[in-house]
Amino acid sequence: MQKLIAILNVIAWGGFWAFGYLALSAGAEGGGRVEVATLLAAAGGALGIWAYLWLARHSEATGYARPANRVRRAHEYTDMTGEIV
């Protein structure tokens, strides 16, 4: 499954850059083509971000990547008596 998501990630980012370039380089005479290219670029960007975040979470969960440094929650700063350490 992770290989399929990785392939989807590459294709989505490729679509984002390709259609984003088309949307930005089209002149004012582009009309509806600019709107379609913008929507496809946005869809590619959203799908690329989703796939990247899924792969990052999956690699942390499986132990392939080190988990990110995160701030501990407030209850993790208390000792057994409930006092804040």
C-alpha cells in the first residue's frame, strides 16, 4: 500500500507543477483553460500533501523514520502525586 501511495505522491506533485505552470503562463486569452488548469493544480497539490503526510506518519509508525520531536503534554509533566515537575 505504501508503494502505491508513494507513486500517487509523485504523480500528484507532477500534476501540481505541470498544471500550475500552465495556469500561470497562460495569458488573459486563456479563459476557461486557466480555470481548469488552476483546479487541476490545486487538486494535485492537495493530493500530494495528503500522500506526503500519510507516508510520513506511516514511516514513523513502522519505525522506518524517527518520530518527530514533539512537546510533551501537560499531564506528562506531573509526578505521581500530581505536582507539576
